[in-house]
Amino acid sequence: MSSLSVYPVSSPELPNKVLTHFEDIASTLAELGVRFDRWQAVTKIQPGASQEEIIGAYQVPIDTLMTELGYVNVDVVSQSSDHPQNAELRARLLEEHRCGEDVVRFFVAGRGLFSLHIGDYVYAVLCEKNDLISIPAGISHWFDMGEHPHFVAIRLFNNPEGGVANFTGEDIASRFALLED
């Protein structure tokens, strides 16, 4: 189940708000400029589907978002627990960073935890299958795929080369809860 946990930066062990209803999550994030939405595939996606098949199953909402917000590139990323570099990739993604463009992810399968550091709060957004999150450029965040990752996600980008992470050098991410497998 998707959720949003809101933590004061000064109290990373205890959230002061936990939301699990889609509308509550979406409206709370919208106040911060973050988009949270749900998409449904127009066709059934088989395990092992190609990037083209996955994108094709969501072509209408992808095209709408690309036209609406000017995204120019779309791809599919997949991570499984048997990837030999999971630990290194997870460690890198768990470092707080900002991107010069929007971070847009749609979870076709699996789940992941985006933590957004905005002002004096951290907003931990657990995204699961059918969830779309769009984090505006410049918002500090980190991502946890879990110790045993499993997800397939569609990514949209503002530029053809994809996104570039600018690390803040802060250790804030290490003080907050990780994604439990």
C-alpha cells in the first residue's frame, strides 16, 4: 500500500503524520509542488516484457505528461535482487541529492521509497505498482530501493541525456528509516 510519512528533520525516529489514502497523499504532496498520481495499463503486461511493450501499455498518459510538461525522453529501468551491484547502487541513491530537472517515476511493478527533504521536514513517499511521482527540479531527495530490490519503472526526462544528481554532501538520509523488504 502506498503511503506518505512526514517527519520533522529533528525527529527522524517518529513521523508526525502517516497517510495511506491516495487522495490524502496526493493533496499533501501537491501543496509542495510534487505530483502523485495513479495510472492503469491499457493492456496486460507480461513478465519479461520489452521496454517498448511497457511504454506502449501506458502510451496515452505518457504522451499527455510529455506534452503537458515538455518531457523529451522516456525509458524503462528495472532492478531485481539478483543484480550484482545492488549494494553500490543503493548506497549511491541513498545519498541526498538534487536534480536540475524533474524526477519522474512511474512504478509498473514493485516499489521504492522516495524521501523528500523540504524545509524542516522529510516526506517519505512509498511508491508501489501504478504510482507516479514527479519531484520538481531542485528538491533535495534520496531513493531507497531496499536491500532486495524489485521494481520496474518508467522514467521521463526533460533532456535527451537523462537526469544528473548533484549530491548535497549532507548525511541526513542516514538518520531516516529505510525501505523494509
